Amino acid sequence: MPWLVLFCSSLLEAVWATALGASDGFTEAVPTLVFFATLAISLTALSYVVKRIPISVTYAVWSGSGAACTVLWSMATGHETVSGLKLLFLTGIIGCIVGLKLAKPHSGDAGSA
């Protein structure tokens, strides 16, 4: 369950990052409201996860997958150009996230995979 919550939190990170860009310095009402709402939910979910998965893994997965989702969304909506190198490096980020999920926790790590 913590891994599912972590994934949802990272998706919300992509939403609030995108909304932050669209808020035009908090002058646009709807993106500003979306930013603050998804930021609060994302960080609340993250606080749940860090009690169950080590913070080192949690933060790496959260920030990496959130950044990857943000770039993928920007590419899908035409705000970012698509290139083979970008896709290669995004695949690398996603591969590292999967590796962290599959890595066996040390006996002193909090939570379980």
C-alpha cells in the first residue's frame, strides 16, 4: 500500500508542478487553487509514506517519478519537444525507480517493500 500511495503522491507532484507553471506567479485563480490543493494532498501522502519506506528511497522515487511525469505530460501537451535523448533519459529515471522498488531493504530500514 505505501508504494501505491507514493506513486499517487508523485503523480500529484507532477500536477502541482504543472499548475505552478500555469499559475503565472499565482495570478491565475484556477491553476493557483489546483497548485495548493494538490501540493497539500501530495505532501500529506508523502508524510504517510516516509513512515513506511526509508526516506532515502521515498524521496528519490517521489522526486524522480514526479519529474518524469511532469516532462512526459509537457511532451504530451506540446509544451516540451520530444526527442530520443529525452525519452532515453526518462527511461533511465523510470528504470532506476523500478530498481529501488525491487532492491531488498537492509535489516535496519523502516517498512517493507
